[in-house]
Amino acid sequence: MDYLLDPFKGKQTSSYIPVCINPQTLNDEENLFTQNLLELFEKIYTCLESGFIKENFRYACSCFQYLLSSFLYKQTRNGIRREDKAYKNLVEQILSYMKENITRQITLKELSEKFHLSVSHLSFIFHKSTSYSVIDYFIRLKIQRACQYFELTSLKVNEVAYLLGYNDVAYFSRIFSKVMKMSPRDYKMKLS
């Protein structure tokens, strides 16, 4: 629990001093974030005002560290936010393309040509936004659609495999089993 007290004991005070001495002006883009910080400060104050019990103190210390680090790492936070906004639309377009073409196989090369990016840059952007590789995400979309087919239709496993662009039913079954931790047949039986 001592680590929670570090900001109050002064062990990290030197890292906060430059921020306090040189206050930074917030632009319009950060108004919502600023409002959230003010609300967080109010929570800290209200929490401590309601009594110095352990749970209140732990909560206030955690919130206070977050509050201080938000000011300390403002430039990093802003850079990530702008980058995420720039990539968000691109990733949404890639996802939309995947959903529109879920009935066939898509390659990284095809996607990189379609969206005018190198394979490595496309992979980096996609993984950063989704935490999955492009192909792994596409496979998961296909398995999700397979589950919908199994739940909403009476299609057989081989029919669903072909609908989703898998010519080899055994391969489809292996992929399905890997993602869902059960075979397509077991999944279908579980639904009955």
C-alpha cells in the first residue's frame, strides 16, 4: 500500500514540478477531457470528505495518481489521440470491406493494394486498433458468421463452410475449433 502514498510523500514530486511551474493552455479539443479531470477531482474531494477509511483513501490515491499523470503526460496523450482518430476511419473501412467480402478469401496484399498502404503499415495500424492481426480478425468474423448460420438456419457444416469461402471443410472445422474451442458439429449439437 505504500506505493499509493508516493505522490503524497513527495517521492515523485520532482517529476510534477515542471508541469505546475509552467501551466499549459488547453485547446478546444481537450475541453471534454478537462471536464472529466475536474469531475475526477470532485470525486477525490468528496471521497476524502466522507471519511478517512482505507477504501476511500485507496480510491482517492489511485484517482490522484491518474489526475497527476494526465497533466504530466499530456503531450503523449494528445499524440495518441490524434493518431487514433486518423486511423479509426481507415480501420472502419477495412472492417466494412471484410464484412462485404466475408464469403471469399482475402489476402493482406489485396487489402494493402485496396487501401494504398504497405502490408506492414496496414498490419501495424490494424493491430494497434483491434489488438488482432488482419487475417486473425477476418477469420473471427467468418466464425462469428458461421455461428449465426448455425443458430438461425438448418444449414449443414459443409454448406456453411462453402458459404464462407472455405473449399476444404476439414480446414474450416479446424479453424472453427481453434476459435470456438469446440467443433462445428459440437456447436450445432449444443444449440439443439
